[in-house]
Amino acid sequence: MIEVRDLRVSYGGRVVAKVPELDVAPGECVAIVGESGSGKSTTLLALLGLTEGAEVGGRIRVAGVDVTSASPAELRAIRGARVALVMQSPQAALSPTLRLGTLMRRALRLHGVGDAERVMAEAVEAVLLDPAILRRYPHEVSGGQAQRFAIALAIALGAEAILADEPTSALDVTVQAEVVAVLRTLCAERGLALLLVSHDLALVSTIAHRVLVMRAGEVVESGPAGRVLSEPSHPYTRELLEALP
Amino acid sequence: MSALPEAAPLRRTLPRVTDRFALAGAVLIALIALAALLAPWLAPHPPDEVDPFAALRPPDAAHWFGTDAAGRDVLTRVLYGGRTSLFIAVTVLAVSATTGVLLGVVAGYAGGWVRDVIMRITDVFLAFPALLLSVALAVVLQPSVTTVIVAIAVTWWPWYARLSASMAASIATRPYVDAARCLGVPAPMIILRHVLPNSLTPVLVQVSLDGGGVILTAAALSYLGLGAQEPTAEWGLMVEQGQSLFTTNWWVVTFPGLAILLTAFAFNVLGEGLRNALDPRRIVK
């Protein structure tokens, strides 16, 4: 689903992210961990071709499309519809003047998804939200609801992969668990590929199959989640683990 | 980021406009607009009814505001003049706000050379004193109400362009704009559906503050003989015609003058009120 080789993102000659290899298969969850500024989010944006003003080298294939050589129209067609991005601040990611239902309906029309009402009802149900939420404005829903709505949007659009950028860090602990549960279910039952960016190792350990550890733009360690998190080989990974409460 | 205070989105704040100041301004403008709209029914005399034998009568029971040098009823002409002045104000604001906001929002969202081109053109217009440019334009064109509208609109839109460009530039960095891009929404649709509606609040305030300014400018142009022409009833023109009579027949100039004052005042009250009511620091409270 997602296939990255020798990715190199730089701004004005300064390399901000270097990823030699990153694959996410359907039904698999891969997590990129690391501190702020380690290049995690840049890597995600590069997958959608949204790194404006950056030089991107290497090969990126997402949902069968070569992102580095695709036309703007081809990129727009995969964004959202095949690969969805779930952002860190769920409410801020919703336009304050639109009801959630309006937003979702427009997104479906944009990507030519028919039978919108049924698709919307199913998607909202899949993330355990009350359908009444579609009549609300973003400031009338909680962070957890907004985040689950973002995931519902991805489902409604038929996305095969979800890129999640710190999807729980702006949420309360109990709400975090709900969002994680929804993501894990989607991964397991619908075969979605999930690429998660997080600095929350506790979250990562509960959901990820494989882990990449990034620091200052470089991947310092990667492997199965169980091994990386229990027997880290790189001192930086050990540091991260020791920082856990 | 822009230096503007972050305005709260329109939808969230509009129902909370309970500010008494804004309300008073809105009521006053509604009354003035109503009087102008209903002029044919409210006015005691036909607007162009000339009566040489009733010229320059002071206010009395038959002519509450007196009559002018041609014997026309001043109250009637003040009511009809309101139609002209408000028509000019509404048209100028609609044309200049639409033009300015569209250009500004595109400039603010796109950035780069697009912004540079649009904003430099805007700067050229802003470089001239507004009234001077209006006067120059009106001199070149035939004096008429349409001329007034064109002359003022040309000098007015750059302010909206500049205001909405800085708003749009700050909106363009919001996560929901990124989210729209991540959904594959094309740029024109992002501007129309997300950037535009969320940049409108300060423009709305500015438009209501500007209503008075446009009325004053229109009156000034007519006063200079560059705008509405006889026999059109227009406040600025009436003031011009009545001023020489002020020491002997004060009512001819005073009532249209008061009408200008009252309307400009009402727009300012509304604008100030809206500005306060939509101030995010008060909404958050």
C-alpha cells in the first residue's frame, strides 16, 4: 500500500528527513516515533506530495501512484480518497463554518462517491459516533468526536490507508483509548494500512506491528514493535523508553 | 502570521450580537432605509412639484421642513434624497467589497508572485488620497449618480483587498485548510469554501463602518457638482443649493445636512458595535 525507498526531503539543502525504507501493507500498522523535529511529520506530508518548497528525492509509491512524479490532479485524486490524513488537532482541522455532515457530503461529491447518505451513516457507525453529530458544527463536538469523525471521513471516502499524525496527543486519556480502539479495529477488520506518527510509546506499543525510530531526520532503528520496544538496540530508543512514566 | 487580532468565525458569533450599540445602529439604519424605501407613500408632496408662490416658506404645518427656492417640499426631498444616497452607499459597498475581498482572498491564500501582483496594484490605488481620486474620476466622467458610484467604488475596493489579504494569509495556515488540501480539494474551492467564509468577519465590520464614509463622499461629490444633477433629490446636492440661503432660510440646507449626519452616524454606531460584539476577546469570555 505504502512503499518508500531512499526518501530524502530537504529544504534549501538542509535534509530534514531521510528514510531508506518504509513499507506499510494492508491491515498493517507501522509507527514512526521520535521527538519533535525528528522528521516524522515531514515524512507523512511527503507521502501525500504536500511538502511545498521542499526537494524530495527517492521513490514513494502510495496506493499504486508514484507520488514524486504524479501530476497535481493525480495527487488530488488519491488524497483523501485512497490515503487519508488524520491530524493532531482534530477540531482545528474542521472548517468552523461547516456542519460536519456538509463537510463530509462535499468531500464525497468531490471524489465522486455515490449514495452519500448511506455511505455517511455507515462510516459514522463504524467509528461508534451518533449520526446526530453530522448536524453539528465543529465547535459543538468534543476532540474525541472530531477525531473519530476524521476517521469516519476516511472510511466514507473508501481510503485504503490512513496516515495519522499524533492522532491522540490532543485528547484526554480515556478518549485516546477510544480513538486507538477504532483505529485498531479498522486495521484488523477492514484491512486498512495505518501509518502512525507519534511520540507516545505507550500508544505505539498497543497498536503498532512495526516501529521506525527517527531522530534529527534519520531513521536510527526499525523492526517489529515487540523487539524494538523490549530490546532496543539504539541508545536513543532506550532513552525514549526510559522517559516513559 | 498577520498582525490582525484573530476574529472569531462569523457563524459562531452572529447570534451573539446583542451588543446594544450595534443594535441601536442597526435599528437606526433600518429606520432610515425604511423611510427612504417608503418615500413615495410617506412624502407629503410629489418630489418635483414646483410651486413658485410657495418658495422658501419656513417650516409650518403644510411643509414640516419648509420649502426650497423652487417651492419644493424639503421633507419630501430629504426622504427621496435618502433613496439616492442609500442606493449609492449600498452599490458602492457591494461592488467594492466583492471586488476587494475576492482579490484579497486570492492574494492572501496564494502568496508568492500572485500576492505581489495584486497587492502592488492595490498599493497604486491606495497611493492617491481617496477623495482626490474620486473627484478626478468624476471630473472626467459625466456628472451623474452612476459616476458617483464608479468614482467611489474605484477608490474603495483596495481597502477591502488589503484587509482580506491579511486575513486570508492567516486563515491559509490553519489546520483545516491543510486538512482540505489533504482531502484533495482544489485550490479555488479551498478559497471559496474555507478561506473566504472564515475571513469575512472583519470585512463585515469594515463595510458597516464605511457606510457613513461613502454617504459623506457621495454628498461631497454632489456638493461639488460632480454627482447627482437637478432635479434628482440628493442630500449633497441639496446642501449645495441651500448653503447660500443659510443666513436667511436656514431650513433648506439644515435638514438634508442633518440627514447626512444622522445616516453617517448610524453606520458608525453599527460598525463600532459590530467590532465590539465580534471581538474574539469578548466572545471567549
